[in-house]
Amino acid sequence: QVNSSQGGSSCKEKHVVLLSPVGRIEISGCETGVHEIKLPKMSVLPSGAEPSVCEVCEGAEELPEPLQQCTAWLRAYFCEPASTGTLPVPAFHHPLLQRDSFTRQVLWTLLRDVKFGEAVSYKQLADLAGNRRAARAVGGAMRSNPIPIIIPCHRVILSSGSIGNYGAGQLLKEWLLSHKKRQKETLAR
């Protein structure tokens, strides 16, 4: 059980595992919202990974609506990323996203303002979030993001154009960025 920051009430946490082109993605949440998405840490991408392979392999029974929305959103992301813009973003129920803080401001700004296929520098995101001198704090916010991919911290890069670090590993960040680029090029044809 997880304590909510709203009145100390607890919720019944459910778990689901999504088998994706990059490996097993673990999702937890409750009736109120998604608590966390855990990406696999990898040193090598799985061989033969096809973007169309994305299915729930554990925990599909009796999923609360936010987890159903989250798995649908992630499936679309891997199969048809451009369609994610038409899907509802699931509700989030993680304490970091409940309390007022610069980290929350940065994560919501990233979700709202950085569109599909775009990248933004830490400095640009700090400016968008209202504190242009807080690029290092933006890096901290990216490290603490409990909802990666949906809140697209992989789209935040260095001002030099280098991709920078990523909690689940640089290889996964490279794959996520190139996945978006491939899909965007396909749509442009």
C-alpha cells in the first residue's frame, strides 16, 4: 500500500508488466493514478526487437483505469508513437507529482510543452519552467521522474546537442530518441 499525500489515505497498489521492444517495463498504480514506470536497465538492446511487439505479460487482471490507460499509451508509443497525442494521459499518483515543487513544475512543463519528436536542452527546459538559471535542477528533476516515457525525460539533451545521461542507461535513451525520429520520418512521407 502507498500513502497518498492527500490526507494520508492509502491506496491498493496494482502491478502490471509490459513486454516491449526494449524489455520488461514494470508499472505500478492504483485507482487514483499511476505511481511509477520502471524501465529495464540494459547494456545491450534485445536482439530482433520489433517496434510492434508490445503486450501485457503479467498482471492484466482487474487493472484500474489509470493502469489500463498507461499500458494502452505505452503500447501506442512503441507501435504508433504519433497516435499517443490522441490518447488520454493517465492520471498520476506519485507524491513527487502531488506536492508543489520546482521538480513537479519541470516535469509538468516537459509533459505539456515538449511535443512528439522534439528535444529540449536542460537550459531551455529550465527557462520554460520559469527559472532559466536552473539547468542543474532540471537534471535532478529528470533523475527523479517516476513516469519515464510518458513524461519524456529522454527528450532532454545537453545544449551541445549531445544526448546526456539517462537513468535506464544511455543505450535506451539513444533507442528512444531514434525511435521517435524514425516514426516522425515515416509520418513525413
